[in-house]
Amino acid sequence: MAERFERHRQAWTQDEIRKLHMLAGKGMSLKAIAKALTRSEESTKDRAKADGLTIAKLR
């Protein structure tokens, strides 16, 4: 069974946003970033898009 996150619709903190920018800059995958932030992939992707970040697509 997939990992479930218990946080629902939590506001993003400045610390989380900084970490998102740093990890995306390092070229990490969406799944790895979401896990590091303990957020869903969908939430992470939406926040990255809102901030104009691109997340590497690993093949």
C-alpha cells in the first residue's frame, strides 16, 4: 500500500518553500522531493508550478 500523509491542506511554511527550491535546484525527482517534505506529489507539483520551478523528470 502506498504511503499516506496525514497532513491535509496545510499552508506552506517559508522553510518548506526554501527546501523545495533547493531540492528542485539539485535536480531531484518529484517523488523524492515530496517524500523529503512529507507532502503529496500533487501538492509539491502545484507549489513548484506556482513558484515557477521546474522539477526534473527522471527516466
